Amino acid sequence: MAKRWQIDRLAAAATILAGALLLFEVEPLIAKAILPWFGGSAQVWTTCLLFFQAALLAGYLYAHILTTRVAPRWQGRIHAGLLCISLAFLPIIPAEHWKPVGGENPLGLILGLLASTIGLPFVLLSATSPLVQSWLARPVDGEVRPPYRLFALSNFGSMLALLSYPILVEPYLPGRMQALAWSVLYAGFAVLCSATAWRYRDGKLAPREKTDRPSWGMRALWFFLAAAPSGLLLAMTNFMLQNVAAIPLFWVVPLALYLASFILAFNDLKWFSLPAWYVLFVLALGAALLAAAGSFPEIGLLLLPVLSGVLFVFCCVCHGELSLAKPEPRHLTEYYLIISTGGAAGGLFVAAVAPNVFNGPYELLILLPLTALIVFVAAARHFRDWTEMRPSLLALCGLVVVAASGWLMLRTEQVFVSDSVALARNFYGALRVQESGLTTTNPIRVRRLANGTILHGIEVMDPRLRHIPLSYYARPSGVGRLLTEMGKSGPIKVGVIGQGIGTLAAYGRAGDTYRFYEINPDVDRIARSHFWYLSGNPARQSVVLGDGRLSLEREPAQQFDVLVIDAFLSDSIPLHLLTRQAFALYWHHLKPGGVLAVHVSNRYVNLAPVVAQAAAASGHEARYIETDNDLDHGVARSIWVLATRRTELFRRGELANAPPVAIPPGLKPWTDDYSSIWSVLRF
């Protein structure tokens, strides 16, 4: 009997590991597949995480009901039957009819897309770990062997899948091939899981005992210890991506650390020395509070590992406490169900509630002190065990930490609101209009539009100086020189992907046409209500709401003289606007002698070679113009890449002597199926 139990345990472990690998391999896969349809926003990943957590909850609920309400001989049959039905979802390639046309609610559209593409397979994969663990926890020879370490194995498989995606999968397999390969592997998993279910077809349903059940207080503790790190995962990921590109690489790392904390917590708690981890928690909390308050504006890319480490400490403490509070195996599925409910609630707060209720990015400001309070309550359970320390002293220290974090967050929010002329928030981010002096040495009053720390334009408030283009679009910039030079030949037609406050309209003259493509309707509304670039100039103007690339795909050839790509999300152009397919679309909408201008300013990613390579592939020459900061005159450092077949443009006037872009040897062309951020990162 012992030998059979060991074989059963190996079969269970193999099934759980395979399920976890497939579950977390599909997450970055499907998110990257739909990212271009929704403007490349980091909020796409947050919404995907919300779906994943909700589907995980559905899987855990299904496992709980199946193992507590259905006879063992029917459990395997029902599960195998659902696995067979789920094969109808294969291959997991999103249907084209889910592409937005403009004006839809992206949140609902993404959730519907994911449900129709991977819904049932994802739910069944989510149910694998609690379901198989419950089967394994049935008494053998009157003895129950706790299977909680298999939960650590499940999270190990999940982390392995996440880390392997950007390293082993994304660089070598096109997107469609990734989906097809995953679909084949899922079909194999369905066979393996069905075979495992068959092994557990015998047995008896565990008796429903009325004693020794977890208290409602303990259940609430499980819920909040799961909700806090889940909410922080999404909130801190969003915070980190404010200044970096919205790419799977930076989505994966925080989620992998979140899973690593589960592995540590549910494998062996010898590492979890409570007083030491509470000290680490307080230090991490202090770093997070200072970062949220904007105290580290200059450390740049180093903010990613710092905040990733902070998140890891938060997750380790919360999940360690969660593991210390785990119940007896007969309450296993209820325990997992409450954990998944808490995780879904944390994700729901950040991904759905915050963007629709708050007009600013307040969720991190709320979650940090709340997490401190939750950890304090969990720590209070251990006070009576620490005879060498005074419980009253510990309680006082904990309350001071909670109160201080709450006060600092309230103070940060107060400063944020008081320094703002207007606030707006939707799926695409939190917009903020500020009014201040241009610089400390030039007090002329200006207004700025920012999304996080990303600037979308500056305009002077003095009516005599309005309509002077500033920041990245000032006359010395690459796009400023280009529009000035092209205008010397007469009226021009200009297309702009990324409206911002409409700064480029300042170059418009009588007879010119400017057509803006803007994905965020709040940007257009704020540009017209709080800024003046779009009013008062004689050029014909139009605005098309929706993703710029998708909008161009639906339009006939526009015959632009100049097409400007300036759609910035998270300090970088969304990657789907930089592929060969995207450039083919740009050439289609440009006149034969037209010029493509791509804004590639970025502190961390060198995108100029990607643009130059795509231009060269279609017979266009690419040059770049770099402008240094001259902040007292409203000029911000910028890099623009200009591509055209009219090479004589680079020998005259404003564009003379613009240097060519060097393309590193071995740089692989970016396509809709392939892009590698590793090759262009600035370290």
C-alpha cells in the first residue's frame, strides 16, 4: 500500500507540475498576443492578471465543490469530461472580431476575449493543484499525509514557466507558433490529467465534521493575507512601468517573485524567522513609501530591482504568515478557495475598481498602509509566544509603523491633488494637468500634461506666447526641423499617431492638414479644455479616436507628406508600432516622397536601430536628429529618426548633415510575431 501511495504521489506531482507550467506559460503568451490591439498599454497586463486571478478563483471553487459534494467515483469522470470539452477552445488564437474599433470599454473587451479564447482550459488548469492534492489527501491505512508541499511544487512550475518565456520561448518562436505549440501540449496534459483522475476513482468522501473548523476570524486573516500581496503585485508593477516600456520582460519578473514567495512559504518555513522578517518588512515599507512619494526621481532603471525586492519582502511576509495559519488537510480546498478569493479581490481593486473610481493613481498609496495593518494583525497572534519581549512594546512599534505609513500616504496624496489643475483617469492611465514655472530660473507660467512621470506636452500660458512648440517638439527638435523644411514647398498633409496636447498643431498654416490619431479620449478632451495648441491656428484638423495602427488599417491611403509616430505609453513607443508590418502600413499611407518621423527618446531602450532596420528593408534611408536639453527655453532632450526615399532632404536646410543610424550586427528584424527587448536595452 505504501508503494502504491508513492506511485500515486509521483503521478500527482507530475500532473500538478505540468498543469502549472502550462498555466503560467499561457499568461505572457496570450497577453503579448492581444497587447497590440489595445495600444500597448501596461493596463492590458493588469487586466489580464485580473482575468487570471478570477479564473484561478473559479478553478479553486470548482475543485472545492467537486471534492466535497461529489462522490469520488464521479469526480474523475466529470473532470475528464470537462477536459475533453475544453479541447474545443484549441488552438488558443484570439479571433479577429475581438479587435477594438474605437470607443469600446477595453476592460470588458479584454475580459471577454480572454474568456472566449482560453477560458475553460485556464479554469481547469487552475483547478489541477487543489483537486489533485485533495485526492492525494484521502486517508491511506487510516493515515492522512499532508500534501501542502505540492502547492510549493505548483508554484515552482509556475515560476519556471514565467522565467522561461522571455528567455526560451519569446526569442525563438513566432507568436502563432507559440499558441499552436501550447495547444498541442495542453491536449497532452488533458490525457495525463485524465489518467491521474482514473487512479483516484476509488475512495470515500471525507466526513463533514462540525468541530475544529477554522474560525471566521482565521478565514478573514487568510483572505487579507492573500489580498494584500496580490493587490501590491499589480499596483507596484504599474508603478514600475510608469518609466519603462510595457513589455512582458518587466511583467514577468514581479509575478515570478510573487510565486517564489509561495514556494518558500509552502515548502519549508525554517527560513521564516519572524522578528528578522518583520524588520525587513519595515525597511521595505519605508523604501516603498519613499518611492511612492516621489523621493527617487533620478535612480532610473535601478528602481526596478529595488521595488522588485520590496515586493518580494512583502509577499514573503504575507505568504509566510499565510502558511503558518494553514489548517488541517481536510480543510485544504476551502483554504485554497479563500486564498484565491483574496487574490482575486486584490486584483479586482487595482485593475477594475481603482481606474473607474479614482481620478489619480491612489491604489498604491492605499495598499501600503493597509498591508502594514494586516501584517500587524497577523503578527499579534505571535505576541504571546515571545516571552523574551514585551508584547506592549511590540504592539506600540507596530502601531507606530502603521500610523506613520498612513500619514505619509495621506500627505503624498494631498500634495498630489493640491499641485494639480485637473485630474482624469481611465483604462489608459492617470492624466494630470499641472501649472508651474517653466524652470527655477525661468518663472514664466506653463501648463504640463503628464501620465505618471511621462510628459505629454508643455504650453506657455501667456496668450502672447501660446502656440510656440516646446519640449520634445520645439523647433530645434528633429520633428520641428522636418516640418519647417517640408513646409517650404507649400501646404503639407501631416498624420500624427499620438495627440498629446496637440503641440505639433502649432506648426500648422493655412492650407495645411493635420490628422491626429489618439487612443485615449481623455487626452483629446483635456487638450481642448486646458490647452490652446489645437485652437487658433488656420490648419485643417481632425482627430481619430482609437489605436493609431488599427485606425490606419481601416482607412484608405491618406497620402501624408509627413507621418509622425509619437504614441508614448510608459516612456516608450508601444512595440506593435515598430514592427515591419507596422512600417509597411506607414509607407502605404505616405506619399512616395513622404517622410516618416519616429520619436525614440528613451532612457532605457535604444529603438533607433529597430526603426532604421525596418526602413532599410523597404528601401528607405534613416537619419537621426538628437537635441540636447535647453530647459530655460522649453526645449527637452529628444531623439527623432527620420526615414524617407528622398535622400536629398538630408543635404539641405534644416535637415542637412543629419547622421545615419548605426544598425548593430545580428539585430533580428522585429515583426508582429517577434520582438526582443534584450537586444536594445541600455544598461
